[in-house]
Amino acid sequence: LPNAASSSAASSPAASAGRPMVLGFYVPGTAAWQDLVAHASQITAIAPLWYSFRPSGSLNDLGSSATVTEWAHAHGIAVYPLVINGYGNDNMLQNPSLMQQDVQTLVSLAATAGYDGFDIDFESLSNADEQGLNTFVADLAAGLHQEGKKLIVSVGPRTSNQNGYHVYDYQSLGASADYVDLMLYDDHDIGSAPGPVAPMS
């Protein structure tokens, strides 16, 4: 990383009452760091892609950075590391004892690393994972709240009951998590005709 002290401290937008959260997704690298520094005054939180769960249930560190966390906090930006499931891995959601182990791992990590919480982004699941996801989010939220931390859950659009769409139970997830991040992008992408990434429709 470039010198973390190279940008002057901004006011604390994350602490301003009544302001909406502006969440920036952060993929480790020089370009992301430069964007964070350049736009620090415009965002209130970041979700860095730092962790994933392996099929064994162990947590995989994808490149967490204490420097980024400290710099963000010094500039009034909350840090909610993204935790992914490795795209389709649902072993933990089907194993209650593994789930509780993983909840404790994340709660402890949030406290020791000084994170403001986590953003859970589990994708490519099946409809059969719905109850497991609801339970995991409820238990993780409860544990984080005891530590004064918050939970964001990123969900896909539940536009049908087809496999993988029904898994996101908005009512249950929304009752447990502090924020629900609805992922509505990629309506058009590199494999489609030109068009908006996330149209109003």
C-alpha cells in the first residue's frame, strides 16, 4: 500500500446522524486503495473482500489489512469485511455445530481486528439452504450485537421460486441483520447487448 498517512483526515461521515450509508466494495489492490483515498469523503463504509469460508468450515483470509482498517477508521469510514461462501459452498449451513463454530470465529474476529461488523455475501445456494441461512444470520447478528457490532447481509433479487432465488428470506434476514444489501447489478454485462447495469425496472 502507499503511505496510509498520505491523505488528510476527513470529517466522520459514518457518525453523522440521519445520513444514509454509502457502502463501497473494496477488492484488495493498488487501484482500490487509490479510489478509497480519492473518495473517502463520499462514502461512510467499506466492505472489503477479505474472507471466505472453505468447505471444511475454516475461515480463509483473502488479504485482510490492518492498515486499511486503521486508515478507514481515521477518516470516519466504517469497515464491514465481506465474508463469502466460496460460491456454492453450503456445508456450514447444513451443519449446526460447524455453524456455531463459524459464528464464534467471526464474532471473535470482529472484536480482535476492530471491525465494525461484517457483510455476509453467500451466493449460488440452493433453496434447501434457506433455513440454514436464516439461522446463521440470526445467530451471527446476535453475537455481533453483544460486541456492539453490526451485520450487513447481501442478497440476490427474490424474483421467482426457482432454485437459488427462494433462499433469500427477506423478512427473516431483515429482522436479524442491521442492513440488507440488495444486489441488483449485472442486468447487462460483457456477455449481453449494451444496456444499464441496474435499471430502475
